[in-house]
Amino acid sequence: MDAPQSSSRAGAVVATLALAGTVAAIMQTLVTPLIAELPQILNTSSSNAAWVITVTLLVAGVCVPVSGRLGDLMGKRRMMLVCVVPLIIGSVVCALASSVVPMIVGRGLQGMGMGMVPLGIALLRDVVPTEKLSGSIALVSASMGIGGAIGLPLAAAVAQYANWRVLFWGSAVLALIIGVMIFSIVPDVPAAAKGQRFDAPGAVGLAIGLVSLLLAISKGADWGWGSGITLGLFAVAVVALAVWGFYELRTRDPLVDLRTTARPRVLFTNASSILIGVGMYAFMLIAPQILQFPEATGYGLGQSMLAAGLWIAPGGIMMMLISPLGGKLINARGPKFALISGALVIATGYAVAIPLMGTAWGIMIAGIVINSGVALAYGSMPALIMSSVPVAETAAANGFNTLMRSLGTTIGSAVIGVVLSQMTVSMGGYTFASEGGFRTGLVIGCGVALASAAVATLIPALRKADDAETADAASAEEAPARA
């Protein structure tokens, strides 16, 4: 393994990796301002247009753990550059699309590039000095949330004042710039698991299980939770993931080392990550709707998409400011304390949102508090994971943790979606989610954040024996590469 870079070089690397994560997140929120117009733009039905959103989630869910493992095998910098390629191609395909099929293909390609974030986090372990590692991990890990919060008003502004294709041409240029920066600034660190084989059967099995599970969760409300296709997909997911787990425990070089994942320190971190994902996404789904609902409802604030994005944007800026402080908190009190603190801050934000949801200022304040908690939590998760796994599994383990967060946001979207669809009011021939539905969603977000804090308290301290075991495993896995 190469020695960590100098402080000045390390700072440039961290900035590049954080920007890469931010750009990846912007890709995900890119089409949000276009949701209502997509059927007309693509000359298709609303149900078909919804696949423009869903396909990115599905492809990212499969590709993130796979790209993480390939990063361990082939080199993290190399795989980050590989991830840039589908981001650029996908953006160009979307920019040129005039129908729904090429748009779905392009958005799927963009989903393939989402593995950049866990790869970048794992790379920090190799190139950043120890004293700066916690803060760097916190910043790069939080970049997904930062990009989402900042990208929404930017995308809304472009969609409102320019042609929608500019969004995708702009994203292609951003991805190209990131690729050049990674190639020029990020050092090429030797692969930690060089010499091991790639677990292709494991990748296929995980893909079948994940696609079935994520598809059932994300589309269940549209298809009906009791419909044959939804129940069938859940059944396929259970069987496929069970078979996959059985195989992974018996293969020599698994895609995901389930024995490592089952360690209490990793297991409870991933469980808490799912709940943090649910808690984070509840506010992201509720706040824009309250801001944009007509004032005639009595609780809507009548804001435009651009104005709503601007009210939410300070939360993303706060994540950027809090992340370095989160790194200092991790150094001072440990990542477990930071994770619990982050979850409690998120719960506090929801407690603030419930009485203040009637004003844009109140929603902005609640968003700042919630995103501050997300920054603390997101920065602590990779620190907990990387301190508990061998070096040769760093990228794969971070990819799996990123998958757990994404699973949480998918579950959060489904749960809040069900609540808002069941608690409605009719007005002027239109049906809206009711004020009670929004308040219930906020209460759920608060409860899930508290549950995440409770799960995080179960994370055991890192014992010296565990640390030695991790180091021994890393040395054993690196031995073939040195031979």
C-alpha cells in the first residue's frame, strides 16, 4: 500500500472525491423538476415515465456493491474512472432522447456510475493522513446529501428558464470534468485484493434478489401491495437472496463477505444505516410537497419548484459545514457516538418540523437541523465500517453500506407514499395529501430516527483483538500480491 499523501495533495484528493460524490447525487435529482412534464416530453403515459426515476435506483442498487468489489480487485481509482464513463454516455443519451425508451436507457447508465461514492470513501483510507481521515470521510460521505439538496434548485432553475435538454448536457460536462480531475489528481493505489477472483455468480444472484426487492418496494403502491406481481417479486427476492447468501458463505472469494458483514459492529451499523435512510428521505419527500401545495388547501405554501428548492438548499449547505465538525467529533468521541448523535439530531429536526410546517421558514429551519444530523450520521458510518473490515474488503464493505442507505430511502419512499396516499382531502376536483398525512409522515420520520439511535447503541466497541484480526486478514490477503 502506498504511503498517505502530503497534506496539500491529500486536500486536493478529498476535494475531488467530494465533488465526485456531489455530481453523482446531482445525477439522481436531475429529473425531479421534470416529473410532471415527462409524459408530455416523452409522449408516453405517467406510469411509463415513472421508470425514468425507478431505473436509476434499480441499476445503482446492483452496481454499487459490484463496483465496490471490483475496486478492491482492480484498484479504486481505476473503477472510479470506469464509473465516469456511463455517467457521461448516459447523460448524452438522455439529452438526445425524444421517447421514453432511450431516456430509460440513459438513466440506467447514469445509475451505473453511482458506485463512485463508496469507492471514493474507501480510497481515503489509502491516501489521507490519519489525522485528517475522519473529517475527510465525513465530507465525502455527506456529499451525496449535499448534492441532492443543492442539485434540486439548480435543476429547477435550468428546467424553468432553459430547455430541459440543457440539464443532461450540463451533467455530461460535469461528469467529464470529474473524470479529468480523478485522472489528474487522485493517486493510483495498488489493489488491496489483487489476485483474488471476481465472484460472477454472486453478482448475478445479488442482482436478481436486489432488483426483485427494490422493484417490489418502489412500485408496490402503483401495482397494489397485494397484487400478484408485487407478492411474486417479494417471493423471488426472498428465495434469490437466501440462495445467494448460502452460496456466498461457501465460495472462496465472495462478492460480499457475509461473515464480516455479520460481525456485530458491521451488522448494527448497516441496520442503523437503513433506518437513517428512511428518516432522511421522509423529510425529502414531504417538504417539497408542503412548499408547493396551493395555499387554498390551508396548509400548502404555494411556492414554485424553484422557490421550494431554494428553501430546501440551506440544508445541503449546512451538511457541507457540519461534515468537518463531524470528523472532529469522531476523533474526539468515536464514530459510534457521532452516529447516535446524528440520529438524535435528525429526530430533533422532525420534532421542530411538526409545529413549524405551516411556514417556509419553519421548514427551512427543520431541514437545516435534519441535514445536520444526516451529515453526522453519514460521516460516522464509513468510519465504523472501515475500522471493522480487512483492507482488502474496504470498497466492497462501503458499497454494501451505501446499498443499505439506498434500501432505507426506498423503504422510506414507499412508507411515506402509502401514508400520503391514504390520508387525503379533495378540493376543487383535485385530491391532495392531507395535513394529517404530512404530520403523520413527520412523526414516522422522528420515530425511525430514534430507532436508528437505539440500534446504534448496540454497536460494540472495537476491541484490540478485533483490530488485530482485521490487520492479520489484510496482511494475509495482500501476501499473494507481494509474492
